Amino acid sequence: MAFPYSSSSLLISLLHVLLFIDPSFARTNTDTLGGTLVPEVCQSTPNPGFCVSALNSDPRTIDINDLDALLEVSLDLASSNATGASNKIRSLVLKTRDPVLKARLEVCVNEYDGALEGIEETNEFLKSGDYDSVNLAALGAANHADSCEGAFKQSPVYQSPLSTDNLNLKLLCDIAAAIAKMLEA
């Protein structure tokens, strides 16, 4: 079967597309986004690569040059992650017929309710400038993710369907805690 376009006309069309793309729409995943603040903050987290990637996934970090605003972004990311995971868990509870798995998932429902409550508290503490409490509440929310994961390690051991969600929430909360610690100093 012959192609309706010659290779030269296809190449010219492709060049036109490339020439008219506005480079300001392109967003790379480099450390330069958010100035030097993002990589500086991320060096004090347990997983700097995840931190840079997570913070730079939010377009607000492009123009952020203060820790308070970056802390707010990190808390928003943690809240969004926890909400999505909570919805996923509730859906899994409704679908599963295995009573042991259902019980473990119900533990996670409670843990994620606690995590979301803790993240909400961090926003209140942030408004009042109580960074020590932001740090503690963020670490508490991370502990809820750990507790959810731990529920699957009890006998009989089950493969957790939430390992990635739990790890992501923990790492996002670690970012918020690290920023809060920087603000305490």
C-alpha cells in the first residue's frame, strides 16, 4: 500500500509543526524548575529524585521562591494523593469478596481517613505559622500510610494492592515535613 504523502512533504509538515510550537509550553523535568529552591529542599528529603519530580509536577513551582508557598504545594500534592488513594481503597472494599482482604482494606480506609485529617490540620498550622506542628502532622500522615501497608504484612500475609499509593503518600508527607523543618530554623 502506498502512502498518500511523499517523505519530503511529511518532513516539511513535521518541521512546520516543530517551528510553531511555543517552547514556553514545554516543561522539562529538570532541577532548574522552581529556581534553586526545589533541588535545595529536595536534598533534605529521603528521596530527592521523587521530591524534585513531585514538586515540579505542579506548575506553581515554576514561580515559587519562598518556602511557605512550596510547603503549600507539597501539602496540596499530599492531600490529592491521599484523596485518590482513599477513593481507590473504598472501591476495592466494595469489590472484594475475600473477608481477610476486606478487613485489611478497611484498616486502610481508617488509616487514610486519619492521614487526610492530619493533612487538613497541617493547613491550619501553616496558616498560623506553627511549622513544628506542620512537621509533626505531616509525619503523622506518613505513619498512617505505613500502618496501611503494615496491615498486609500480618499473618496470613497478603500482597498489598496499595504499596505504591502508600509509598507515594509517605514520600509526599516527608517533603512537607522537610520544608516545615526548614521553616522552623
